Amino acid sequence: MSDKKICSLATTKSGTFGRTWVAIDGLNGKYVKEAFLRGLFCNTYSKISDNNICEMFLNAGKDLNEFEKTKWYRELNRRNLKCGKKGINNYSSEFWNKNINSHKKEVERNIKSDAIRPSIKIDYLSTKNKLGIVRGIVKDNIGIKKISIDKDDIFFDKNGRFEYSTFVPIGGLELQIVVEDLSGLKSIRQIDFKRKKENYSAKNFSRLNPLKKKVYKNPNAIAILIGVAKYKNTIADAIYADNDAITFKDYASEILGVPESRIKVLINEQASEQEILLAVKEWLRRFSKPNKSDIYIFFAGHGLASDDGKNMYLLPHDGTPKLLDDTAINRNRLFEEIKLAKPRQVTVFLDTCYSGETRDKNSLIEGRPVILKARKKSLPRNFIVFSAASNEQLSNPLKETKHGMFSYFLMKGMEGDADKNNDKKITTGELYNFVRKNVVQQSAGSQTPELQGNKNSFLVRFN
């Protein structure tokens, strides 16, 4: 007799429950036993929820005959329910013990008839310190056979919970979770581990801080700070040059000891040829005290040399690279104008180069040779000049800090890092050695700062 016929004789239709088993001691009781022995459930109790099944079982009481016990325990076992009682899924009876293979038949029948794929739920997916971690749970109506990730079998507990970790390369990692149930049905879930691109070198560059140490004030000192990142007559920017000058203002006041009222800052469009010359020829002379004032000049922006390399120019905001003599500021002329103020000492910081290329390696003049070598010029007696690079090199940015490479290490050295002998003083030579060492290293040797003037002059004095 077929399974279908057995089920039709062993069950009766119910509008509330679906189909239910007929009485074991009734006319068709023998077909119920045969259905059990074959491992058939015959679509019984299909309309009843798990909660209702538990409620019906618990209300049935303790005085159940062997058939009733077997009927309920089979159903609870099929649904993997415990209903708040221990040993539910380990039931036994005289009937059951006599027909021990019936349970195996039930399992085998469920496996053969299974059409429900296992489910995969991801509870946690993250990448920390290059290690990707995923946690989740898998479920299936008849049971999980195995879980694999990246072709490796993964342990899972009796509740289907699993955890997996792996190295995640830069750019991320895509993996597949493959779950197979006891019937061979599979579910696949793709997981994407994200990993941000770390800038490892950025961790080496500490934040600039001009307030680390107290210094002696220099009430007669005066400073002109110029930063030009955006130019009117060339699309080639000097990236971060404006930020260099703005930041250096705090170093002028807090480390060089220049009073705030004696610092003039010209940024981008403010740094026109006219404004720079007025600052030097008028403002500087008005505030400078002959033979008493220390003058500090900071310039970050484009520089260019003449075609023959004899003259070096600083390019103001409105300067035109093709008209250097007419629109740019000749460095020698600038120094001569400063000299007329009769300063005690002049220290110039130039985060620029004269090669004809910008910080991001664009050419300032179309069709011009890439590298122009400017010739070194002698300085007035009391002048000290820090230059970001030798005349034929480029002045590079340090993108991690949003500053020019020279400017960053210049300011970092002034904080006290350049005080090699820890005597609470920084000489121009100590500062130069610190800047040169770090810039050469970070530029891989492509940029070498230079110093002209007295290397033993004291630049910074800490309290």
C-alpha cells in the first residue's frame, strides 16, 4: 500500500488543525501504527503554530497512553520543541523501542522531501586592525550539515551560531558563506570586509603645537609673513603655502617672541606685489628700531629664477611668470630694502624653490625647461637665510600635515625638537640640522634645505 493511501486511512481532516491522527484503538488504528513505522507525518497539525502545539501538549496531562505519548513526542521532535520540559526529544516507549528504526525513517523521509534552504543571518561584521570578524547564526528545518567560508569548514554550535576571522588586505575582501543542510540544499551569502586605506606615515607626524614651552619675549622684533597658494596669473597652485604662513604667525609670537602687534601677515590676494613692497618699504621701517630689532621674513609660495639663473624672484599673488622683472619681487632687491631698516639681525625663511616647478610638480611657464638652476648670491653681513631646497630642486608638500615639508619641520624644530644639546636654546645651525635631516628623509633625498649665514646665532631661547 502506498504512503499516500496509508496517510488517507490513518488521518482525518480537521478545519482547525489540518489533518489529525485517528484513534489508535479504532478501526483504522493499524494504519496509524504503519504510518509511524514508515516515519510518516501525513501533513498532520499543519495549521497549528508551535506555541499552540506546546499548549495542547501541556494541557493533555500526564495520563497519556503509549500512542498519545508517541504521537506528541514525534511532533515535538519534528519541530524541535521542548515546551519547557527536559527530555522531550529523548522520548521512548514500548512501542517505540520495538520499532527503533522508525525514527531513522522519519529523518530520512524529511531529508528526502526537504525543499527549504537553510537561512543565514549576520549579527556582526567588522574590520579592526586588519582583522576581519564575522558572527552569525544559521538555521534549517531539518538540520545543518556544514558551514564553509573561503572553502574552509567552520565550527558552529548546536544553535547554529558561528564566528570566523581572517586577515583583510588594503582595499577590502569579499568572501562567501556557504551553508549546506542535511538534505544537501545550500544557501550562499556574500560578505564584504571593508578596510580603510591607512596612511601609515601620517602617524609619524605629530600635530604642531607652538605652546609646548615658554620663551623669552623679544619686544623689538618684527615679522612679515607671506603665504600664496592661489595665484591670479597662473593656474599652478602652491598647495598649503597659505596655511604655512597662517600657522607660522603663532610660531612668530609664541616661539620667536615677536609681539602680536608687530606681525604682518599677507595671504593669497593680500600678497600682491604692491602690498609686499609697501610692507617692507613703509610698515617695516616704521616699526623697526635701528640696531635693536630682529626682523623675521617668512615666505611660502612660488619662486623663479631668471633664464640665465643670475636673479631669483619671489612670485606675488598678481605676479606673471613670463614677466619676472616687471611683476615679481627680486630677492636681492627685497634684502636691500630690508637692510635699509638697519636691523640688528634678519632671519629669512623661504619655503619656495626656483626650478620653475610647483609643489605638485606642475610647470609655472609652459614650454620652459623643467629645471632651472639659480646661482647662489652673497648675503648682507647680518642676514640668515633658510631655504627649503637647493636652487635646482623642488619644494615638496607634506600632504599628511597639510603643510609644506620644509615649513612643517621648521616649525616642529622650533618647538624644541631641534634643541639637540637640551640647553634651552636653539641656534640657527641646530634648527637647520634638524630640518635638513627630516626633509631629506621624507623626500627620499629629492629635497635638501640650505642655510646661508651665521650658524651659531641664537634663534630661540626657552625659559
